Amino acid sequence: MVKLVRDVTLAASAAAVLTMALSALVPPAAAQSMPPEALRQACGGDVRKLCAGVKPGEGRIVQCLATKPDQVSPACKSALQQAQAMKANGAK
């Protein structure tokens, strides 16, 4: 029972951290077209699998994913590219 509670707590924490880390990619104007939930759904498994020991913040999770492009799922790659494009368009 304790393991289940710990696993659920870790999963919830990971989801929250992923949302915060990846939402930094999306500028406020683009937030409605690419909500953090979409990034979490697309990249959550990749982050847990490939970057489990990475401390979130300051772009470390995204940088971790970028160092392993051959291992990142197509869905996550697409979501990250879309978020980066939105950020670039928002900066203009």
C-alpha cells in the first residue's frame, strides 16, 4: 500500500514538474493553442524514461530530451517542435 501511495505521489509530482518545465517553452499568447497538458501527454513518458534523474527548471528537462533525439518519441518531438515554433513566432 505504501508503494502504491508513493508511486501515485511520484507520478503526480512528475506530471506537475513536467508541466512547469515544458510550459516555459510556450509563450503566453500561444498558451491556448498548445496547453501544457498537450506537452505533458506527448512527453510525459519520455521524461520519466529518459530524464528521470534530471532536476527540473532552467530548461534542464528539455535539454535532456534534446541530448537523446534518437530515443524521444515522435509525438514528443512533434510537440516540442510545435512549442518552439510558437515561442519563436511569439517573440517576433
